[in-house]
Amino acid sequence: MSERSTHELVEAYVLSRRKAKHLSTHLAIRAIRTLSPAPEVSDRELEDMIETAAIEHGVAIALLRNRREINL
């Protein structure tokens, strides 16, 4: 399997959640970090990418309440 960019992982995750009631940014970050643990971007940057993709695809978002880094 070829390595996928963080952007591709974000897009794939958001699209996979289209039919769900909402997308949790916290769970999205955890899922994406599981697939790509190398820190290309910070959790904050990743959260922004997820929010942008969700808005672009019309997916409802449940935002993180605390902006601290997520420890897995």
C-alpha cells in the first residue's frame, strides 16, 4: 500500500463520514494519526484541515472543546 498524504487521509475520512449525523474532529484526528503517526502537521493544523474538508463536503462537525494536543 502506498503512503497517502495527510490531505488525502483527511479527505478520505471526511467522505467516509458523509452519512453520519456528524463528524467528531477529535475522533477524526485519532483515526488519521493511527494511519499516519508521523507528525507532518500539528493537531491544530490537522483539525483545521478536517474542518475545511467537512465544510467543503457538507458534513456536520462536532468540534473539539479544548485546543490542546491530543495524546494517543
